[in-house]
Amino acid sequence: MQLIKKLLGPRPLFYASLFYTSVITVLFLLPVRDIPKVAVKFGDKWAHVVVFFMLTLLWLLATMFNKWFVKNNMLWVSFWALIYGIVIEALQERFFETRSADVWDVIADAIGILIACFVFFKLKKRISLKT
């Protein structure tokens, strides 16, 4: 149980959030030809939902321990996650010939963010990490 509490502590979650954000940034900015094709209908939209669900949930958990951030962490993390999604789409459109911006990707991002907020809200009461 101690190991789980340590892993769910503020530093490991913060570093995991930074690492995850870095990895998905690289993946979102790869040329399309380097990305494997998915044979699932709306597969890219489902990928956006899952990626932004994980991104938001990780950052919500990481910021949950900051005293100054606790009151509005769901609002701020959601806001910045959505801004991040919009910026990624703008970068894809502007700087990559093989990528393009898609408003439906941003909508899928927002859905992933909302689901993460709902899950976090439900789990927040159950998470007690006081040692």
C-alpha cells in the first residue's frame, strides 16, 4: 500500500504527466505517413478521446496535491487541455503539409476532457493519500 501511495504522490504523477504530454505532442506532430492506419470507423476521433481523457486525468491527479490549485484544478486543467488541443490542430495545419486541422478532432478532445473530469470527480472522494 505504501508503494501505491508513493506512486500516486505529487512528484511521480507530475513527471508522468509531463512525459505523457511530451510523447503525445511528438505523436500529434509526426507526418501522417509515419502514423499507422487504423481500420476502426472514426478511429482517429476515438484516439483523440482516449488521448485527451488520459492527458486530463493525469494532470488532474498531478495537480490535486497542490494547495493553491485544488479549488479550481478541474476547471484549469480542462481549460489548458482544450487550449493544448486547439494549438496542436493549428500547428498541424500551419507547419505540416501532410497534416490538417480538423474541428472534429477538437470536439473529440473536448469529449475526452469531459469524461476525464467526470471520472476524476467520482474518484476524487475515494482517493486518500494521507500517510
